[in-house]
Amino acid sequence: RLSVHGSAPKYAGMKKVNPSAVLLSGVMMLKWLNEHEAATRIEKGVDKVLAEAKHLTYDAGGTASTDEYADAIIKAMGNRLILSEKGELKMLTEATSRRAKRPAKPITLVGVDVYIITEDGIPAFDDYGAFKIEFISNRGTKVWPGYVSPDLMMVNWYRCRFMAKGPVTDADVDVFLSNLTKKWKWSGRSETLELWR
């Protein structure tokens, strides 16, 4: 019945904290272990105590201690203990994937995101052969093309999306980055954009 809220250590040991999150996490684990009857009884016990609102902890608008709240849940559940057959622990079996098997699909390289560092405002790019600039963002906000609010506080780090003008390969990306970084300082980080069909 000891419950300590991770963001409120000042309440540790005071029996004030509502243990519902920890208890319901246990319910989820019981369901995963196929102990559905036990999980359902605990969940219904919690629901009943919350609905009656007689034994709520202070954070839920009541005056009950953690112990009183837990005792009320136990009473609402009834006293019958539920275990697996013969009271033994069930051994976990290896999980099998439920993902449907799909035929392999070709991946098409369609562009690359490059992270440029500059103190000179929104970068303006030359033509870089196989790629053309599509948009530029700063702190998650698109800043090119289009209107930029004067209230937007930009930093010196720009995500620049370049799209392929036609079919390209990883080697084309390498050449592109080599040419781009002759003029622009970059973070050393890029992300290829791929289309799965």
C-alpha cells in the first residue's frame, strides 16, 4: 500500500497519494498474464470506490489515506483470493508476432532532409542538380516558402527538405551533400526520405 508519486516525493510515507495508477498498471499486467478474472475484480473494485466517492484520497477531492482507499477497494472486490490453477505462477511463453506477412515492397528514395546551421537568416539555395528545395522549417515552423510571422523567434538551425527531381540513388545523395556542404555549414545530420510501395 505504499505509493509514492514520482513527481511529488514530498508526499513519500505520508499515505496521502492515490495509488490508482500503480494499481491499474498491475491490472494491465494481470490481463497480459491471462489472469482476467483477477484483473476484472480489481478494476471493478476501483470503479466502485471511485463511483461511491466515500473513500477518496485528497488529490481526488477526499480525505481518505492511501490505506483507507486501498481497504475500500479490497472490500469492494470481496475477500475471495484468485490464483491460477493450483496457485502456481503461469510461465510466460514466447510471444508470436500478429503482424500480417506482406510481400516485400520496393523502396524508392525521393528526397533528403538536411539540417543547416547559419546566422544569416533563412538560407537561399542554388540549384544542386538532382535535388530541388521544397521547404525550410525552423523549430518546427515552415519559414519558406510563404509568409513568416515577425513574431517568430528563429534559431540558427534550419531543416531543409530537398526533393529528388527524378530517380535517385544513395550515391546521388552523397554527391548532393558534398556539393551542398561546400557552401553551407550543416549539423552533420541528414535523413533520407523514402517511399514504400
